[in-house]
Amino acid sequence: MATTDRLIICEHCDSVYEKVVLAKRQKALCQRCGAVIQRYNGMTVQQRLALALTATVLWIFANFYPVMSISLQGLKNSATLWDSVLALSDGPITFMAMVAAIAMIIAPIIQLALLIWVLLFALTNRRSPGFAPCMRWLETLRPWSMLEVCLLGAMVAVFKLAGMLDVLPGIGLIALAVLSILLIKVAGRDVRDLWDTL
């Protein structure tokens, strides 16, 4: 009976390839459509878990500390990510508030919770309960987690408002920037190699 352990399928065109051992900074591309089908990942389970836990702490800072503070003639106001979602919900674009909440707040924390759950069991070389659904949800949530888009919008707002008001980037903005990088590194990149590890 043939085994499929060493096969990888391109998620864009369904071409099937045999997995190869990659060196540092190498990636395998699909010959038919040019999509990335495999990347080198030199991180151990312990390193991934440490980064995932760090990202969770940064998520707390990004969500509960001000992203920016604005002051004008003695009046000062600050806003968190939750404040921006609540501001969007007051008006005719309530649906956009829900999408923003999912993309900036809910999807990243679910990604981190699933990843930590899987990695905690991976430390002992075991599959976590519900391993397959967790991995499927990690892949499903990847396009919904848009912290980098939120970060870009916040940076544009800071630079635009800086000409008219006194704008001070907050702890939340710094945490958001580092969290975006960590999520791309830990959960946004190829998590499929956990299937092979476990």
C-alpha cells in the first residue's frame, strides 16, 4: 500500500509533489502556478511555544492599552482597538465593526489559543485532543487575521493627525507592531509542518 506521508499538494492548483529537505532560507515553488508549497522552518516546538506565549501577552497589551493619544489645547483623548470597533458600531456601518473586530481582535487570539493548545501537547511528542480540527482552524483563520492592515491604518492615522494635533503613539501601537510580526512568524507562516512533527 502506498503512503502519502511524503507528498504535498499545492493549495492553489492541486498539483502533487514529493516533500524535500530544505536548507535555510529555501522554499519550494509549484512548477505549474509558482505558489510557495513548502518553506524552511528551523524553529523547534519550544521556540514556537515561547513566541506564541509572547504574542498572547502582546495581544493583551495591544487590546487594552491605548494605540494613540491625541491632545489639543489641554484636551486629551486616547483610543484602544476596542474603542475603534465601538466607534464603527455607532452608525450605519455596524457590519464593518463586526468584520474589524474579527480581523483585529477575535481571529488573532483564537489563532494563538489553538497554537498554544497544539504546541503544549507537542512538547511531549503527542497530538493534542482535537488536533485535526485545530490545524484546520489555524489554516482557515490565517486570511482573517489582519493585524498588519490595522497597523498600517494606525500608522497612517498617526502621520496624518500629527500635522494638526499633538499625537503620541501608545503602548498599544508598539505591541500591535511586534504582535503583527510574531503572528506572521508563528501562525501566519506554514503551520503544516506540525502535521509531520506529530
